[in-house]
Amino acid sequence: MRKEDILIAVIDGQGGGMGRALVEMAKRTVPDLHVRALGTNALATGAMLKAGADDGATGEGAVVYSAARAHILLGPVGILTPNGLLGEVTPAMAAAVGGSDAVKILLPSQRCSIRLAVSGPQTLQAALEEAGRLLREETERLMALRGEYFEKFSNIILDNRI
């Protein structure tokens, strides 16, 4: 799998500030990745597109559709909660994100009433740096898995031809 074949979906709502920061981080960390902005509203989608997302869409249908197709999902932890982000995350959106096979890299947020048992509060910048490290790690893992699959598949084809 080439890096550009990996779909990263960034989901955010409200003003799209956290999503904007995640798009910028993703493009800086692994520039060849395809980053899709998924906003719960047009303002959030627009902010992520301005930050450099390759494409974007807005609303429940867009989130449900893309969550099922993405390899990695990025966003605030509230995207897992029905009625999260001040009610902008619908139950269908939360179910699609939670049920997706994609790796989820989520940032903590003080606004969603979810407390994570980690070593104390950290700045948004520290959380973004950790998210970048995890994104790089997951991208490398996905590429290695796809490479192993291709190698095995190629060997099967070659063995059957001989």
C-alpha cells in the first residue's frame, strides 16, 4: 500500500479548531497521506479544509460513510459519544466512529465530560505531538501489513503458474 492510499479522516465540530490542528499535524507528519475533513457543521469542515485537508464533507451521512472507509480516524474524544460536542455528534455518528475498524487517535477534551486516566492534564500541543507520533507509527504498521499481504498474494500467484 502506498502512503497516498491510506485514508485519514479528521472529525470535528463547533468551530473546527481541534480538527484544524489535527489536519495541520497530519500533513506535517506524513505529507503523502490523504486527509479528509469531516465536520459536524460547515464551519468545522471549512476550517479543516483551510488547514490543508485534501477533501471534505459535512454532516451525519459524510461521517457515517467515511468512518467505514477510513484507515485512521482523528478527532476529539467526544466524537465517540452520542450527543458529544455540545450535541453535534448524532448517535449514528458516534456508532459509526466507535464501530469503525479504523485506528482511532483521539485528543482529550475538557468539554465532553470524559476524563481519561492519564498522567495529568497536558497542553493541546503535547497531545498533538503524541497524536503525531501515533499517526506515524500506525501509518508504518499499515504499510507493513499491506506489504506482507501483497508479498504472500504474489507468491501464491507465482506458485500456481509454475
